[in-house]
Amino acid sequence: MSSTSASPDTGNTTDTTRSTTASAIPTREFAARSVGGGAALLFGLLGLPAGAGLIAVGAIVAATAAKAVLITLGVLLIPASIILMCGLNTVAPGDARVVQLFGRYRGTIRADGLRWVNPLTSRRKISTRVRNHETAVLKVNDAYGNPIELAAVVVWRVEDTARAVFEVEDFTEFVETQTEAAVRHIAIEYPYDSHDEGGLSLRGNAEEITEELAVELATRVEAAGVHIIESRFTHLAYAPEIASAMLQRQQAGAVVAARKQIVEGAVGMVELALTRLAEEDIVDLDPERKASMVSNLMVVLCGDRAAQPVINTGTLYQ
């Protein structure tokens, strides 16, 4: 008894698994069956006056049988012409029509011009043109915990109309939400300015960071059948509450870097001067006089003010 009762449960479990697997398969775009709409438009336009004419002729015919046939044909021809023209679609370049029949996806019309499909289907217009979305200025903390402000612009277009319509509720809102989420995630992964030599930063490595943003965003919006063409930061700055302090830090870093370069240049010039004096045998300097000369040259070359000449009437030792 127990083995017999277990068999139906196993079958139900298998059916449930198959149903779940089938529902988990995403819908993919394919071309809908459509034909040129010129002939359908012509038949529809001719069918309306033809049906009205048959009704009018049937009304004046004396024979009862002929009257019934003509009026019946006219009555059937008019709605048939109207239904025929209901299958007409005007598709502009950069647009597409997602076709559904009784709730089932029946393909997408991408061919531009006048097209005709089954009149019983419903058709939803989807733009496949290139669009852009610019986020609002977001305030987040970078990798060092400093509050920063940033905004980005994303250029995108619908690549798979079936997934855009059936996989997400609203693909435009989905792209906007995922863009903001991706920008926030990238911002907290990297510092505004890197303290480490060679480290990536939002300000110093904009190209690398925006490429990573595009890759992450493409992964996030793949479910909606959207293709990311380009993404760029349009605004990047420290938050107002720390902007002045960070500006002083940047200025101090610039001053230190400039001083370092000045000292390196001054050392090279002093070395060159001592070498030339020794080669030309202009003066014989003992170590103490050489140290004094180096000190004076470094003061002159590294000072931020003009040096004041001093006349020494004695000797170095007095």
C-alpha cells in the first residue's frame, strides 16, 4: 500500500519540477509571421463599399431568395473587411511590435512599413531607438568613508523586445533603478582619491571605472533585454561638508610634489656645479668649503623667495 501511494506523489513532484523549469526559461525574441499590408488594405477598402452595394442591390431586388443572399453577403462582407484591416500595423524605423495571441507571445515585428498580422492578436509598440538616462546627483560614501557626490549618464537601447516586455514589469523603470544601484556600488568600491601609489580612484582613473560600471550595469539589466552602449560619470565631487578640508589636502599634496621635484632638480644642479668646478680646476674646495657651497646653492635653488646677497669680507672661518 505504501509503495502504491508513493507513486502518485513522485509523479506530481516530477510534473511540478517540469512546470517550474519551463516557467524559469526566459522568453526570447523571434520574428512574428507578418506580410505586407498593401493587399489587406486594398481588400478592406474595396470590401466596405462592395458590402454596402450588395445590401443596396439586395434591397431593390424583387426575388426573395436573391434578396436574402445579397443582403447576407453584404452584411458579412462589411465586418469581414473591418476585421481584415484590424490586422494592419504601421511600423516606423526604430520601432517594433510585440505580438500576442490570447496571452501567448507570437513574435516581434521589426520590419518597417505597413505590415499585416492575424487580426485577433494584440500588438504592443516598443521603441528600439537609442535612449539615455542621467541619474540624479547621488550622495554616497567612497571606499575611505568620505561622503562624495556623483551622477552618471547611461546610453542604452532595447535589444530583446520579448524580454523587455515579459521578463520585467517596466523595463524603463528597471534600467533607471539598476543604473542608480550600479553607480552606488561602484562608488563604495573605490576612493575618490587613492592614498596608495598606483591604486585606482574615481577621480584619477575615470576611464577604467566607467568601463567597470558599464560591465556591471550590463549584467544587471540583462534580464530586461537591454543593451548598454555607454556609461559616463557626469558629476564627481566631495560632499560640501568636507570639500574645503579635502581641497586643503589636495593643495598640500600638490605643494609636497612640487617641492620634491624642486629638490631633485636642485640636487642635480649642485652636483653638476661641483663636477664642473673640479673638471675645470677653477678652485680647490676642501670638504668644509664644499659643504658650505652646497648649503648656499640649495638655499638659493629651493627657496621660494629671491636670495639676498651677502658680502663676506673675511674668510670662511672668521
